Amino acid sequence: NLKNIDVEVPIGVLTCITGVSGSGKSTLVHDVIYAAVKRAKGEWDKKLGVFRRIDGTELVRGVELVDQSPIGRTPRSNPVTYLKAFDPIRELFASTKDARTRGLTASSFSFNVPGGRCDACEGEGQVRVEMQFLADVFVPCDVCEGTRFRPQVLEVTYRGKNIHQVLDLTVREAIQFFNGSPKVLRRLLVLEEIGLGYLRLGQPATTLSGGEAQRIKIAAHLSTQGGDRMLYILDEPTTGLHFDDIAKLLAAFRKLIAAGHSLLVIEHNLDVIKTADWVIDLGPEGGHAGGEVVAVGSPETIVGVAASHTGQHLKAVLEG
């Protein structure tokens, strides 16, 4: 339902796409901008939304859609494996005298490959019990008692803790524990900075909320960032978040921008919209009455546009 519009998305700032439901936000962001930038980078072979021309794709290295989908669908996936912080942790254990004496390598301390993991549960720490008429249930493995590893691996300690005990540490506790290992610290500090210091290193991905999964994805980008500028797209990232979590999400946004990246966010939440550097408001209504650019500019500019529903709601927030 986009009606012959031209849209400019500034680079290096937080841009919010706003408007009532059905005004064309998803069509513009997902079907046109995201798909077009992907195709320009040779990473898209699916259907594109209709558009005449897109300029400026050379200003970003690529585009990433950061959603609230799980970071993994099995108990083996967890924050440290997703952030690739588990590799240097395993190397630390493998470098100990006990590990070398037992002939253990870094892979021996992984629950994703055979060798050091428990064979009974294949490193999951729990076993699936199939129920005939109900959903399957998971119970702790009675061989490793939920530790995921073989006894000889658990006998190896680093600074007084075995690998299972380390994975049971919270991010905040692990920062103190690994204070002498820059490779591990760099990744963990990012999690703490965006408000996830309470998570346990080995916490199964299946137990994470959508908001937690999304912030872990942002942390992964922050911890591996180079000099390349990326365009990050988020679709209503505040859905289901407590207002305190929204503040932490905004702090993560600012870190991405400070690193030279650009953010394009579809959003209804006024607390997010008021902090945006630039707003593109679509409407004025939904469906056939939508698809037009109603207002463009800073939040303060949007407030002055009478036809903008977002602006009128935003006015009360800014004045309050």
C-alpha cells in the first residue's frame, strides 16, 4: 500500500519508522529496504517489494535483522557459545597441568562434540522422555546428574572450579572470575553493560525470553564489531519488555551507534520514539488510507504535524 513515496534514512543514527497498524511500515522496511540492501550485497534471491531505485547501499557493509527469535532451539545453545566466549574458556582449562596430564584438549571441555561430554545425554545434561498423549518432558541425566561431562573432565579445575561450576556462574560472577583473561572478559563485559549480568553462562537458550535473546544478539555484534558500518533493523523490539529493560535496550542501541553503525527500528513505543534521532511517520491511516509519508524529522518536529497520529501522542510524552 505504499503510494509513490521517497524516503531518506540517515546513516549513523537511530531512525524510527512509525505509524498506525497497516500504514506500510513492514512493507517499507522488510520488503523494500532490507531486501534491496541484501540484494545489493549479493545476499538475496527472494522476492523484492516494488521500488524504483535505492541509493547509498555502498555506505554500509551490510544489513542485519535483529529479532526476538531464539538464539538456539536445544539446551546445548547458551549465551557463551553464541558469543563465542566458550572457546577461550575451554582453552584455559586445556592449558592446565591436570588437563595435559590426562591428555585432554580444548574439545574435551565441549558438550557439543564427542570426547569429554557425557555419552548418555550427549552433553545436554537432560534426557527427553516421550509422552504418548502429552508434550515431551526433559529430566536430568542420571549418568552425569546434569553436569553434561564425563567424570575425568570434571576432575580438572581452573582456579578451583571445574567446567560445570564455571558454566553455572552468572555473567557478573564470571567477570570477576576471569579478570585475568582479556579474551573472555571482552565478550562478557558487553553482556553486563546491556543489563544481562544476571544470566548464567551455561543457561540453556530454550529458557531465555525473546527480549533476552535479542539483546544477546546485539551483544554478539558489539563484541565482534570491526571498522565496517552495518545497518541494523529491528521490528518492534520493545514488545513484551518491562520499561527497565527498554532503557537497557536503548543503551545497547547507543553503543551500536557509537561504533559507527546505523539503526532502523519499526516502533510504536513512545519512550523509544522520543529518543530517536530521526522519525519517518507513515499513514495517515491504515490499509488503502495509508502508505504515505505523513511527517519526517526529529521527534520535536513530528509533534508539530497535525496529521500525524504519532506526533499527537508524542506531544503529551514530551510535554510530560
